[in-house]
Amino acid sequence: MVNIRSLDPSASPLDYYGSELRRLREEAQLNQQQLGDIIFCTGSLIGQIENAKKLPTREFSERVDAALMTGGLFTRLVSLVLRSQLPSWFQEYAEMEAKAAYISTYQCQLVYGLLQTEAYARAVLSIDYTDRLEETLAGRMERQQILRRKNPPVLWVVLDEAALHREVGGREVMRAQLEHLLTFASEPWVKIQVLPFEVGEHAGVVGTFTVLRFDKDPDIFYSESYDSGHMTANSQVIRERSVGYSRLQATALSVEESAGLIARVMEERYGHGGVA
């Protein structure tokens, strides 16, 4: 049994989640092991989460809600908990991304975070977040929940062809990642265009950037450097980058042609007979 420690619910979303779990479990007159038996986990895991020593998962939260009849409380809280595991400089952007009605992004190096497989994301994050890899990975995968909402945002991605050829995590990981991109071909709210090498100079040579549009709030332009992000609602910046993005869309392959190129790279470079 994990020792009970005093939590400050205001210290972090994880502490608040743990304190609420303990409070509502005790109200239900269940000990940690009894609740664990009901939701098919160990009492030790319940204790670790109550003490903010371990991250809850979405599945765990859904089971707790069902067991304690909490009306979806923990399923709602887990989004805040997992998002709080993202790098501090990135959290503000993630909050804005989750509220956006329309996301337009140009990615020159990597697949956009909302479209990454878990294995691909793990390989990317392992470079800089070795000490908190699992927590940061959980936060990144949680971001993708916005695409599974009843009313998801429109997501339009212009992806540089370089991202298809840059081998992240090994050939099997890349093949699965490109295959994952192809699954979005049937999604009406997600469009992927590839900017081919043959284009040469283009409106995105300044690097990766994203424009977020909202139903009622001003648009936001976002870019980032190595360990910091920059957001602005400056109308002139939005105007310039929106025009630049339109030029990228016009220069890139069509959505259908892009899917064809992704499939060819997947087979020729990452297939069983592909280039090593």
C-alpha cells in the first residue's frame, strides 16, 4: 500500500486529480484495493495516482468515472493533467490549438504533432526529453484528442517532402507513420499536401509555422525555435503569413497527388525491398 501524503490540490492538475480521486473514493467507502479490483488494476496504482506519483490514463479515468459514478469528472480532468506534462513553453500553444476552429500549418522537418504515431512521437521526443519521456509523450498523444471530437477543427497540413524521407525511429516506424498519414485521406476535416523537392525556393523557407483561426477570437500566428514558442495576433503578421500559406498550398501537390507520393515513398524507401 502506498503511503498517503498530503496533497495541495492547487499545486498542479495532477495533484488536483489525485486529491479528487482520494476524496471521492473515500466518499464511496472504498479502500484503494477495493477500487482497484472494480476497475481491474492494483491498489498500488490507485495509491500512486492519488499521491501524484503516476500519471492517470484516459482509459483509467473512464473506468473510475464508471465505478464512482462521477459523471465524467475524471475523463475531463485527465485532459488537463496530460496537457500539463507538455513543455511549459508549449502549453499555451496547446491550449489555443485545442480551441481553434481551423488549423493551417507548414511543417518543414517533421510530421505535425497531431498526426504523429506514438512510436514516431517517442523517437522525436527521446532526443530532448529522456528524463520525462513517458510524461511528455502522454501529453503529445493527448493533443490528438481534438481530432476525435464531435466537431473537430479543420486541419490543413502542408508537409515538406523532406519529412517523408527523414528516417525517424527506423524504417518500421517510418513506414507505419506514412501509412498513418494515408488513413486521413477519408477524413473530411483533415487535408495533407506535400511540397515536393522539385519546387525549389518557396514561401516556407523561413521555417515551420502555424496559423490558428477561431470562431470568435482573433487569428494567431505561431512559430518556434529550439526551446521556445512565439505566438502573436498582430494583424500584419497574420496577413503576411496567410498569404504565404496560400502560396504554399498553390505550389504543393494536390491532396490526391500528395497521397500518391506518400504511398510511393512508403513502399520504395521503407518497404521490405526499400533503400536501407
